[in-house]
Amino acid sequence: MNLDNHLLRQTERFHYDDPTCGVLVDVFRSGTHWHAVAIAENAEWFCHNGFGDSKEQAIEEAVMGVINLVRNRDL
């Protein structure tokens, strides 16, 4: 398996602090769409993907999705 070094260089990584949990976010553009992956920094592993026509839309979908997973885990 070969990694796409061009895609790796285009991927941005940042940390988002939320009172629920910390979130590690990777975001990149593939074609005309943006993709974001949010991973909860928690005792349990939760992950959510986001997609959108804009970078902000993909990030918001991914971050809010993973935060909601963490919030609702005990319901």
C-alpha cells in the first residue's frame, strides 16, 4: 500500500476544546468537496466524519457529530 504524500501534505490537523471533551480534527479537500474527521479525546474512542462544499461545513458536521456521540453515550 502506498500513501498519497500529496494528500498528507494537504491535510490540516488541529485541536478543538469543548467542555464535553477535547476533539482532534483532520481536514482535507478531495476533488470539489471537503472531508473532516473528528476524534473525541476521551476514555472511549468516538469518531465522526463530516463532508461539505466548504471547509467550515465539513468541520462543523464532524465536530458536532462526535460531541453529540460523547454526550449521548450514557442515554
